[in-house]
Amino acid sequence: MATARQQQRLASCHSMGTSCQLTSLPCGMRLNVTVQADGTTCNSSSQPKAVVETAPCIPTNVAATLNCTSNIASITWHSALGATWYLVKAVSSQGYKTSCNNTVTNCDIPNLQCGQEYSITVTGMNGVCMGPASQPVTLVSAPCHNTGIQASLACRTNSALISWTPGNGTLSFNATLQSFQDPQKHSCFTNGSSCNIGSLPCGQHYNISVTGYGQTCSTCSKTLVTLDTAPCPPQNVSAIVQCDLGSVLVSWNPAVDASQFRVELESESTSAISSCNSTNTQCSIAHLPCGERFNLSVVALRGSCQSQPSSDLSISSAPCIPQGVNGTVDCVTNSAWVSWDVDNGAESYTVLAVRDDGQNSTCSSSNSTCNVPDLGCGRSYTFVVTASNAACLSPPSNSFQLETAPCALSSIMVVAECHSSVIMVQWQRARSGKSLYIATAEDQDRSLLSCNSSTSSCNLTNVQCDKEYIIIVAASTNQCSSLRSPPYKIRTGTTINIMSYPSNKT
């Protein structure tokens, strides 16, 4: 028979032999066990023979909390009757086991493996027995760190694709980009293993972290991964067309986020592209075709990315040498009309006329003709045409020459001898030019005599004595004839000086 200290009878058993089993004893009790012999008519007295401790009761109100930083589980419970100390066991979903024990009603379990779900039980112990385990409670440890973080950049859009290998126990993720130059954090959230962050500013150096969120805790990636966005477009781009060299020198402000620069020059008419590369802040492109307009832009390069182009800058190369140059003399005004083929690369044209004594005359035009006025009479001029635009002057065209209209004769001398059939006509020839002079004599019968010369005199032959002749002298070139002098009369056998009207400008 088993009784409690209060002499309350708790259990009994009967046996014909020397042993029997007491069942259904209460937990956590210290019991007195006595044996009484029963006879036919009398029973022996009951004397305590032994003290028995039953197994401790089941611990109740078991609770578990996790320190996310240290991954230590703190377990608490209510005390169990009959327990002198407690054993706490934790078994993970992958079979990992750990435990702790204590004489009080709390215990810390260190070194939990990350990303595991643990089943935790508490068992009461005394010096003799282990009590039944408590109802298990579940605890999920902090998620494991994400690994294999990679980043790639879409250069045109400055969008970053971040990917990783998820750590065990991670349910969602946050990828974050942070730069010292950019005060704004850029992030994306996902339940998967990659996400995209778009519209990043140019010229930034980012550190990348991926935070994984578990059931109760989060962990940040340990490996440092960086990403450089595409460089910013070059600023303050300027261009100087080097007309004599047929090249353009391009410069821009320095950019610290670029390792190299490329200048591109695109022809508006042919779309052909010329380029040059530089590691500093200027670059020259040579062999520009004449008479072209170009759109110029500069891009910055870093790694495998290039910036957006700088703002377009329009430039023009030197105009081409004028072609199809031709000219004629206006005999009435003694000016020269010069023409040429218009070229798209030119904004204006200048005609230079150089006289045989070095004196210059010019005219300018924005179309295909130009008139050089007030040329000297009886002169040889060399003409060239140059084209110009806002930046450059073309080389001169092929030259050509023109003779202006001859000057009027300043004086004429006629000598006739009666016994000779020759009249000598003299004049003062022009100081330059290649005029041909023609002397003509007409008698009263309207018979004509003539002679010509490129010098200062010629002889009229077959002259008859004692006749009256009207003599005129005129000069001519390939383009023009001078005005005829007024008629002058002479009778053969007489010497007379004949003065013409005043000469033209020379």
C-alpha cells in the first residue's frame, strides 16, 4: 500500500507471493510504501518499509524565443511537481539535435543552425526518474545568409539586375544599392532569387547588399559586391574647326567617372561617321571632307558601358574650292560678271580681281554670280573665287584672265605725202592689254582704206593724192571694241594733228 505524507491512501496491490505492482501513481510525489500481511482471522500491523519518489510531472507553458543576432534560443516553462532539474531538447527538421539543462525554469540553447525549424521539448528530472516530455513547441532559427550575389547593368537604361542563391529559411528578399555620392537608397523586394532596380543615376559606384527575411528574423549578405553605373555624358562640349588642316579639335569638361571618351562626327548628307578616342579631355578628327555639315557628340566610357551622348553640336567643315568658275566683261560698264557652281557648304563667295599692276578689286555674293565694278580700261585682270562659311575660308579656285574694254585714244596723228600712196596713222596705245587697233579712211567716193596693228601706228596704203579722207581709229579686244573716235578730215599732201576726246579711266 502506498500513502502520501498526509496518510492519504493512493494505491494498493495484493499478492500471494513476495511482490506486487503499484500502478497509476501520481506524478511528482514522495510516497510511503507499507506491506501488511493478512491472515484468516487476523492481520499484521502496517509499518513503513520504504519511501518512493514518482516521476516528475510534465512541464507546462513552454515558450521559446530567438535572439536573431546570436541565433540563441531562450526557453522558459512553468515548474513541474517533483522535478529537481530540467532537460531541454531541440531537434531540427534536418535531424540536428542540441540541448541544455538547468535547475530553474529557463534555459538558453546556443549554436542553432541557421534556417532550421526546431521542435523543442522540456522534461522534468529528479534523482530517480525522468518525467514525460512537454508538448513540443516550434521555433525557426534565423535564415542563412544569401550567397552567390551577382549584379549586371543594362547600360542604356542604367538598370541593375541583382541575383543570388537564397539562404535556408528565407521567405522574402530586399536587394539594396547604396553609394556615398547618392544619398538615396535604391532597392527592390521579391520572393524569388533576383530582382531589377531601374533608372539609376549615372556615374555612381554602388555597394550591393541582399537582406533575407525569415519567419521572425532577417540576415544581410556578408560578401561585398559592387556595381558601377554608366558614366554621365560629357558636359560643355566645344569644337574648333581647324580650316587649314581639314580637322576639328573637340574638347569637354573632365569627368571623374569615365576612363575613356569617344567623339563621333556624323555627316548630315551621307550619315558617314568619323570618330576618335581619348583618355583626357580633347580629341581631334582629321581629313574632314569639304563642304559638309556634321552633328558632333561625345560619349564617356567605363568598363563595358558608355554614357548617353552629349548634346548634339552642329559644325561645318571648310567650304570646297569653287568649281565651274567663269567670267565675262561688260563692255559698256567695264565691269566683270563672274559665275560659279553653288556648293551647300558655303554661305558666301568672294571674287578677287588682281590687275596686271597688282591693284585689287573685289565683290561678294551669297548666290552663284557677282559683279566686279569699276575695272580699269585696257587692262588684264586675273580672277579667283573663294567660298566661306562661319568658320572657314576655302582655298581659291582655279584662276582665269579677262581683258577689259580698251581705253579711248588720247590723240591721233596723221601724215600724208602727195607723192606717196601711204598715209601713216599714229596713236597713243594703252599701257597694258592686248588691244588691236584699226584705222579706217573713207574718201568722198565712199571708198574705204584700212590698216590694223597692236602697236601704236599703221599705214593706210593705196592712198590717192589730192583727195579728202575721213579717218577714224578704234581699238578692240576679244570681248570688247572701244567707241569709235569722231571722224577727222585730211587732204592728202598735208600734215595735221588730230586730237580725240578725253580718255576713259585707266
